[in-house]
Amino acid sequence: QLMDKLEHPNLLLMTPSTPKVPLEEAVQRLRQHLREEPFLSLAEWESLLPEAKGHLSIGIEAARRLQESLSLTSPENRWRVVWFWHAETLTRQAANALLKTVEEPPARTLFIFLSTRAGALPVTLRSRCQTWHFPPLSKEKLEALTGTSLSAAQFSLSQGSYGRLKRLLSLSLEKPVQALQAWLRSLLNTSMDPAPAIEELLKVPQLSELLIMGAILIRDHPHLTLAHKAIGMDALLRAAEDIEGNLHPALVLWETTLTVRARWAQPKFQWEWLAP
């Protein structure tokens, strides 16, 4: 029962936070929200920490306090589990400080680095870990979780992620999709000014989800070559990942615009987008 509540004394939960929120308070808040919503996303967690403002991380101070805790002998010599929730938010200083501990862990200690972007973890840390990949959820499982019958488009846009599907279902998509389509057209037609579309996109709460939707629209477009699709999808997925990693959305969108325009310079196509 204590483990179900994430309150077991031998479970050390490491959570992205901000110096403005004491670590103990952040952990307690995360426990409460994970009990209510096991599929809590990093973006949702950030919205629940108004003090964060895009600066969530697991920093060097948290790493040092963890090492102090691990230096104490576990009661009754039981196993201890250290769970890094969204481990991609580890700062480089914190990751470097943990290398020796991870390489030579205390007796009966298990480290779990849970991440949606494992590539963001330092190679030196990843090389000391065994990797387990969790496959995307099936359409049937997603329908059971949401209690909703999903269309093929909805399932495709979710990419098998319950958290992503939940956010997509909660979005009012008409205006965001129109802005997305206008922006995508401006990538091919360099005579179009992308600024108005970018301005509208910056108003979307879940911009990274919308960019993933854009990558899928590019993938399914009937008049693009494979080369164009590869360039466009890669750029939009990278942009979505950068925004999830707390990079400045406006800078990410403008960099993506300039990069894709340069690589899509020829030939130009007439784009006719349909909302999903």
C-alpha cells in the first residue's frame, strides 16, 4: 500500500523542480498528482508548479542530497529504489556528480531513470544503464483508458501515447490546425510571411503536440517526395522535442522555418491541407 502511494521509505523519488520549491515539497506534490494521474506529462507537471516558468530540472543540490541519503544504511538491509522521474531533466552537473554512484552503487540499491527522451541523458550515464523500451499503447488499450472510440486519425496522431491523446482530445483544434497549416504552407512558399502563423502557434498551450501533428500531416501528404517528407518530419519532431526540453518556442519555430525553407527550396508544391 505504501508503494502504491509512492510513499515507501525505501523509494527515493527524484523529480524535476526549481530552486523556488523545496525538494521535499516538490516530491510530495508529485506523489499526489501521480496517484491521481499516472500518465502525468512533464508539461502538465510544469503547469502545476507555477514557480517553475520553464526552468524545471533535477539539479546538483538534489544529486548531493541523494548521495547523502544513500550513504545511510538501509533499514533491515532491504533494497532501495531510486526513481528519476523524467531523467532527461538532469543537469549536466548533477549527472556528472552521480556517475561514480551509479557505476558503483551502494549494496541493494537500484537506479531507474525514466525518460521520454533518453537521448537527452549524457552518454556517460546511459552507458552505465540497461535500457528498457516501453512500446506504444494499442488502439484498444487507449480506447479503454479514455472510454472513447478513436478514429484512425486520432490514433495516428496519438502515436500510442495516452498522455498525448488525452491532451489532443482536450484541445480545441480548429484554430491551431489552421495556424499549423498556414505555417507549413509558408515553409514551401517563401513568398509567404510565416510571422502571422508563428504568432498564432505560440498561443497554443500544447505546441509540441501540434508540431507532432504537423509531422504526421507531412508524412501523409500525397504530393511530397520521400526526401521532402524525411526533411520535414525530422525538423518538426526535433522542434517538438526542443520545446518539450524547455527551449524558447519562438526561437525553435523560427529556426525550424529557416532550416526547412532552405532545404525545401526546390521544387515548390501547391499545398492543400485538410484538417485531421
